[in-house]
Amino acid sequence: MIDPRFGHGLPVIAANRVPVKAVTDLWEAGETVEEIAYEFEMTPEQVDSLCHAVVRLAA
């Protein structure tokens, strides 16, 4: 979701308002999906789907 009230207008995850970039930065740095999921109170499947969607959009 993009909402100027959260994340300064940058994309955030609607459920917890965590910036998408925070998740993808950790993933690109080599953190496991499980570690990221735990840190942001998400499921590993949510993290995996998010990161792969961002990669597809960037391609």
C-alpha cells in the first residue's frame, strides 16, 4: 500500500505498515526468509511472496 500517512509515501505492507524496502533490504543482505518474518511479525510465505514480487517488478 502507498499512503502518505505511512512510510512517507513509500510502499508499506498494509498489515503492519513496515516499509517494503526494509524487508527487501534484509533479504538482499542475505537474511533468511524465516528471520525476516520473525522480525516483522509476518509469515515466511508473505516475505517470500513480497520479495519475489519486488524482483519481478524490478526486472
